[in-house]
Amino acid sequence: MRFLKNVFLFFLASLLLMLTIMFLNDMFHLGISDNDIDIFLGPSIMLIYFWIASPDLRKQFYAQFIRVKAFDRVIMLPVLLALMELFFVYSYFYFPTLFDKEPFSIGSAQYMGHQELTTAGEILLIGIIGPFSEEFLFRFFLIVYLPYLALYHTFIKKSHVTKKHVNKKVFKPFIFIESVANKIYYRVFEMNDKKIISSWVILVSFFFALVHGPDIYSFPLYFIPGILFSFVYLKYGFLASWICHGTSNAFSGIVNSIFISLLNR
């Protein structure tokens, strides 16, 4: 019965999301194409499924949505950090032009928009929906929830090694793995070990950069924002990292225009 309820809620939520985007697109002439809907709503629909199917995931997400109840740190600081990051990244991007070279290329998998897409449609897609999906996947799920799920639910909540297994050689590797898992869980989720957390953040940010399809020169264009968004998430929560990511995407074109105008003087 619970399974059927989850399936019904999943299809209902997905349908409502699709109809809402289509209604906004027609009402305000946003210029969102069918391809845009596939690119941006596909991941969102998958997130809806996991959201409905996993009460524990919802509980963890609510707990980390806002880590610090301070308007300036959750709203204003992420915006400021995003703008600083844009100026730093574009300075790197256009650095070769100082030597009469072409700017670095962008990632082959980066979404570029199209002529029919209006400014409002672009803000909706790359400033709100896209950042939400990416922050949910790369920051909430990969940085926090997946390690928690793997360590706590697999090894700590219910031990797979009982007293009768301790003296059996075949279970020695399992005993070792469970011992290591307990230590890592304690150091990460109880002691907030910065070395382990930083290493994991770097690894996830490396993956975040790779999915944008960069070459060796454009890799920092995605790796640096990934590190920033991760820092903001761990420090201030999901809402702050979502705002930081959304601001970075929404203002990217404006900052790019500023650099182009400066270079053309």
C-alpha cells in the first residue's frame, strides 16, 4: 500500500511540476524549449522520486536546509561570494587575452541556452531549477547524505558482525571494515574532522567539474565554484549554497559582458 502511495505521489508531483513549467512558459513567453525541459526537469523529477520514497532523506534534508539562522549569512553572504567568484573565474578565463591569445574554452557539457530563451526563462532554468538539482545531488547527496547512508545505515545502525563471528577468520575483513567505518563516522559526523571532510569535498568538486566536460585549462572554471558551493553548504546550509550557485549562474552573463567591454577599450 505504501509503495502504491509513493508511486501515485511521484507521478502527481512530476505532473504538477511539468504543467507548472509549461504554464509559466506559455503565460510569460519564457522561450523554454522541449530540450530545455528534458535537460532541467529530468533530474528534478528523479529528485522528486527519492524525496517521496525516502523519509530519512527528507529528514536529513530538512535538518540541513538552513544551518545558521542569520539573514546576512544565508542570503547576503552567498550572493557576495558568488559575485567575487565570478570576477575571479572570469579573470582566469580571459587571462590569455593579455598575451593576444584566445580565452580558455568552456566545458563541452555546459548549457549555453538559445536565442528563443528569454532572460526570465534563463533565470528560471539556470538560476533556480538547475542550481537546485545540482546542489541537491553534489552537495546534499554526495557530500553528506551518501557518506551518512553508507556508514551509519550499513555498518553502525545494525552491526553485521556478532560475537560468534569474532573468532572466525573469514569474518576478519568484515570486522576490520566495520571498525574503520565506525572510526570514519565518528571523526566526520561527531568530531567534524576537517581533513577528511576537505578531502571528500575536493573529490566531489573534482567530479562536479568533470561532468561539465572541461579540458585541462577550463577545469578550474568549474572546480573552484564547486569548492565554494561546498564550503557555503557545509557552513550555512542548502539554501545558502543554492542561492550562491543560482547567483553565480544568473550573473555570469553580466560579469562576462563587463570583462568584454573592458577588454575592448
